[in-house]
Amino acid sequence: MKVTICDVGPRDGLQNEAKVLPPETRAELVNRLAHAGVPRIEAVSFVNPARVPQMAGAEEVVEAIEREDGVVYAGLALNEKGYDRLAATALDEVHYACAATDSFNQRNQGATVAESVEAAKRIVQRAHDDGIRATVTIGVAFGCAFEGAVDPARVLGLAGELTGADELVFADTVGVAVPRQVRDLVGKATGLGVPIGVHLHNTRNTGIANAYAALESGAAVLDASVGGIGGCPFAPRATGNIATEDLVYMLSGEGVETGIDLDALISVAEWLEGVLERQLPGQVYRAGTFVPVAG
């Protein structure tokens, strides 16, 4: 079995950090991840730096990336202005995100869900016209900090409107999901005829279990963040993503192919700890690997 890991640390990971890193350091993080064999990296976000100062200078980051063969470099765009900026760079893929609830979507993007879905369709079409892959993420797919439970039928309905994308990702933005929900949603979504991924925050320590449930249910892509850093500035109490090295350790032990050098990835997390000057949430980079399981 094989799965694609997308490391979102340079974007989702750093956007919630108190310490703002310069573009050259963010590019170095991207380069280190690529050197460790991470096949897809969400490198930047084309957002208003006044709202998310950690993501300022996205174009400078992209220019400083030392591209590795076989690695897909992606950027997040939340609107068409952001896509215009992305399309002017050398990135391979656009990641567009909207939420499943109006309350969250208004806070995150200043638009209704319906408006964001229409924007998604336009961006996907523009990306395809430009020869750029397009992934659409549906946020708070398993629960919302403002509206509570989210009906899976609603999420699947939104996904059904977005099958023009190259890939659909369901995000547990506030980290409330349990494996039962993930199995149900991913299992049903695989019938849409589009590759399905998940983006999991580990707020309640269910992220790794949810990733495995997604994999068993047919997910082709798993988002994760080196060191387990991350969070959403507009999601109360949401913590980081599942740590990429923790996920790779588990998958390697289960015989799932990722193409990632776990020891090299651990070294990236160790380096990032020094850069951020704090201990990171990830566990495997501190405990080390265990050769009989994932050597």
C-alpha cells in the first residue's frame, strides 16, 4: 500500500507561531523537507499579511526554494487575488480551502459557504487552464467551533459540487473528529470519483488514529506538519496538525510506503525546534525511531 504525504508545516504549521520567520528560513524548511523525501509540500499561503503576518513574503519564499525532482510544491489561495499571485510563481499546485459552515467561513474568508464554493469552481477552472493542479479542502468537515456538529451529508453535498478539482480534502480544522466519523465520510466520498485526502489537527489526540482510519477507508493523501506545529488563527483552541514524523513512523511500521526518509525527517524537526526556540508537539522526533518497527 502507498499513500502520499503532504507536509503543510511551512504554511499551516508556521501561520500560528508567535515567532515570525523570514522568507529565507521558511524556504530552508521547504528545502529540508524535500531533501527528506517528502513528496508534496504546502510551501506558502497567498493571504493578506496584515491578517497573517507569518505568511508575508510568499513570493520570496518560492523564489528561494531549491527544487527537487519529483516533489510537488503547492501554495494556499483563499480567493482569486491570492490565486493571481500564486499563478505568477513557479508553484505546481494550488490549494483552495473553504469551510462547511457559514460561521467559520465568514471568520476565515469573509464570505458565505455558497460564495466560497463558487470561487473554488472558478479557481479550479483557472488553474486547469494554466496547467496547475488544484486541490480543494473543505474545512470543519467533522465539527465546527461555532456551530457544533456538522452533518456529513452537508459535507458530501459540498464535495459533490467540487468534483472538478484534482483532489478533495476533508479537514478536521478544530481537531474534534474520531475514527468513526472519518471512516464514514472518507468511505462515502471515495465514490465521488476524485482522490480523497484528510487534513487532521491533533487537538484532542485523535489525529493519528483518524489518519489510519482514513487510510483504511480509501484516502490517497494525508496532510501532516513536521514537528506537529500548526493551528488556525480563526479556530479557538485548535492546536497543531499531526506530526509528519509520527505519521511516517506509524505508516512505516504498518508497511505503508511513503518514500520519506524517517531519520532525515526527524532531523528536520530537530532543526525546526532550534529555529522556533521551543519544544514542538511531535513525539517521535524526541523519542527517536525504533528500528524493529520502523528502522
